[in-house]
Amino acid sequence: MRAFLVGALLAIFLIGLAAPADAHPAQTCYSIDAFHGIYNTEGTDSAQIGSHTGISSFFHIASYGGYAGFGDCIRVSSIGILAAGGGYVELGWYLGWDTSNGNLYSGPGACVEGVYYGQGVHPSPEVFVVWKPNNSGYHCKDLFGEDQDVFRHFKIEDSDQDTSFKYYEAGTFLGSVGVNFSRGTAYTNGERHNAQLDSAFSNFESLSKFVAGLTGAYDFTTSTEISMGSRDDPDYHWQRDTDVHTEVVRD
């Protein structure tokens, strides 16, 4: 559910010699045409669905890559809470191009158009938080660069149900965002924006949830895939290893 734009894909960067090691694809790589789009592969715990007030997981932060040496366009792994009214709060990391998508958040770290993460000035995967209140607009904040090829623990929760979701990485409180809901459906998300360049591989371990009316975190007990309909990835699928360990893997 990271930001996305609509336009015609220009694939000039796919022609000719392999790109140098420090190169990355042109910003037009995340435009959408008949062959490219945003593909989400998502899972949840179907127990107490709709009453989840938080989610946590150790999950994998990837290394810069992409297919054929051309680098990542936009790839994302994240966890979140989706409200019945369409609002959401999401925390994770991405590699590739930052996008604004009409971002309403304008404070420190506001997501902007045209910054590349994974090579050059910003060589690390970028940790982010996005949020959208029900019947309101999109907000996006870049937080910090993170190490590549590591597992980190991420958590979002509104256990006191005051409509303010707190978010953490590795046990460190990073901030909170105010929305107009306090519960919804917990989800994991493996996402890519260019089927030629991006991997969607994701690995979520130690999955747990917070539930309205209950105290503390509880392990996932009934992990299941969320169908995204036309946004289902044609090449990657959700995989249940155990209820508390799921992945997004290539077919």
C-alpha cells in the first residue's frame, strides 16, 4: 500500500548493456501500463479478524538487487492494520524510488517524489510508516535507513484503543500516528511495483497480534492469505510455513 502513480512505462533502461553496479532504474519504472502495476501479496490471522488492534513480527530486510542487475524499482515488506472503513496504518521498509502520492504529511521525513533508496546518496533500505484515516487522505513518513539482509522486529499497536497507533522497531518507540479508528485486520504485505525488476520475496516470523478486549500480544493461530483480486501478483504467492511464520515466495 505504499504510494503509487499512474502513467506510461518507459523501458529504455532495459535495452543495451547491463547496468553498472551502482546504477538504478529510471524513475519511470513505477509507472503503470498494461504490463506493470502494483502487486500486493498479503496475509492475516483470520481469528478475531476485524478486532485486531496491533501486529508485530520479526521480518527480513532485503539487500539491494533487482533482476538482471538493473536494481530495484519499488519493493516493500511491511505489516499493518486495515480498518473496516478503508483506513490503515502500515510500517515496514522499501528499496527503490520514494513517491509522494499527494502526501498530506509535511513534517520531518515527509515522503517526497524522486529520492532513490538502495544506491548512491541513500544506500540503505528505508524504514517508513504510512497512515490513512477512514475517509481521509494518505500520509507518508520516511524514518531512517536500515541494514541490509537482516531481521528486525517491527510492531504497531493501539492497545488502549485511543485511535493513536504507536510504532516500534527492535523494541524502540519511534512515534505514533493519529487516525479515526482503533481496530481492524492485521496484515503482512509483500509488494512490488515492477514485475520485470522487483522481487516480492518477504519473510515474516514470530507473528503476533493485539486484540480488542484482550491484554498483551497473542501468536497468530489461523494464518491465511488475503486475496487482492486484480492486484494479486502473477509470479509470487503467499506461503504458510506455520501460523506464526509466513512468506511471499516466487512461484
